[in-house]
Amino acid sequence: KKHMKTHTEKKGPKEKPYQCSDCDKNFFHNSDLARHGKIHTGEKSYQCSDCDQAFTDKRYLIYHLEIHAVEKSYQCIQCDMAFSHNINLIRHLKRHDGEKHTKRR
């Protein structure tokens, strides 16, 4: 019951009891503060096995691993480049002059 209250009760801005000592940002949970603290320490526990990149959070590593995926669904119609994330295709298209189009493979 007590745990369910953490999901159902509304919390105001002053009800974030865990504060970062480096930037004064507040968090509802101590685990969120601990994850945030890696930003300040530079700790990157999650290493990509395909390249030298490392990440502070497992979610970022999982997202990154799609870069190495064989299938790259987002192809530039102006050149032969293809990407595993649409946002990377959008960034790439900004490098091309003229009208920008995308197509999905």
C-alpha cells in the first residue's frame, strides 16, 4: 500500500527530497539522483562492444547499439547514406542543399 502511494499521490515541486549537491536539481527517488550523479562524475559503466563509446545509462547503450545494426531503415534519397534512427537521417539531410525528402526502406 505504501509503495502504491508513490505512484498515485501528486507531488509538488517541494516534495522532491533528493537534491544533487553539484547542481541543486531535485529528484523524487534516490535512484534517480544516483543516475543523475553520473553526469557530474563522468562515470560511464555501459560500454559498446562494437566501438569505443561508453554511456552513463543502459538505455543509451541500447539506443546506440542500433547504429551498428545491419538493417538501416532510413535512407537518404539524395545519396547512398542510410541510418538506423530517423533523427540521424534528419540531421544528415541538413547537410544537403536544396529540398529535403526522406523515404523509408
